[in-house]
Amino acid sequence: MREEHVDDAVTTALSLGEAEKSGLASGVVKTCHEVGGSIGVAVVSTVAAAGIAPGTVPGFAHAFTVTAAAAAAAVSAALCLLVVPRGRLEMGGVPHAR
């Protein structure tokens, strides 16, 4: 599995923080990524399993609907973050190197 988006999140977290807390920042980002994925799979599986009757598939339709709603909420949140006025960013004093 490609995890370039996680690498970008870790890079951002590390470049904005203090050098002494870089391990903590990296761990928090990775933990949130793993827990978020686990919760997402659990919710979609639960919704799908709750709607499955012998010989039918509407549970999967409900699961896809829940997933689409979650994706729409995530896009809305991302757009709101883009619209928020930006202040001056204070860097942690550590040069960014990849």
C-alpha cells in the first residue's frame, strides 16, 4: 500500500514542531492514521452486516451510502480549512529536510 499521504502529513507535522518533539509528532500522526482507518472499516462493516439478509445486498448499498457521506463530510471540512484566513506561521526553527 502506498502511504505517500501519510508521509506528507508526517513531514508537515515535523516541520512545524520543535525538534525535541519530533518523535511525538510522528507517532501521533501515524496513530491517528491507523486508528482512523480501523474505525472506518469497522463502521462500514457494521453497516453492511446489519443490512444483509439472505439473498439480498441492500446492506452494501447502505455501507456505500455511509462511506459517500463520510467522504462528502471530509471534503467539506477540507474546503472549510482552505477558506479560513491564514495567519502568520511560526516555524519551529528546524530546517526541513527530506
